Amino acid sequence: MESEVNVSYNELWGPKPGYQLLTNQLQRLCMVLDVYLETESHDPSVEGPKEFPQEKMCLRLVRGPTRMKPFKFNYPQGFFSHR
């Protein structure tokens, strides 16, 4: 999640003159947290609320040995994919 907000900041620059970087970073953080909560598998042995049903369309929930989440949004098709 940290790399989506801080490393990929070039995608978050807004129009000149204000650039709106901090506002766009906060919006990206909210989106990334939402995707994380929807794609996280729920362990039945752990107590806690399961109030995050999957509402977003993702190609694959996790990828690779680091289990990366699909944080990149493909706007024309309307789904999330991996970087």
C-alpha cells in the first residue's frame, strides 16, 4: 500500500498550478485500503466482523510469492489489476 501511494506518485500529480498531490495521495490511500479489505481472505478461526463483501471486480486477488494485491485500476474496462 505504501508503494502505491508514495512510489507511484507521478500518476497523482493534478493540474497546474496547485498540483493537489496530497489530496490525490489520500484518495489513493482510501482506494487501496478498500481493495485490500475486499481481497483479504477471511480466516474462519479468527473472530471479527466480515463486513467487507467483494464489490469490486479483480482479475486475481493475489499474485506472486509476495501476494501482491490488485491495486491498479483499469478505467476503460472498470476492473482492478496488478502492476
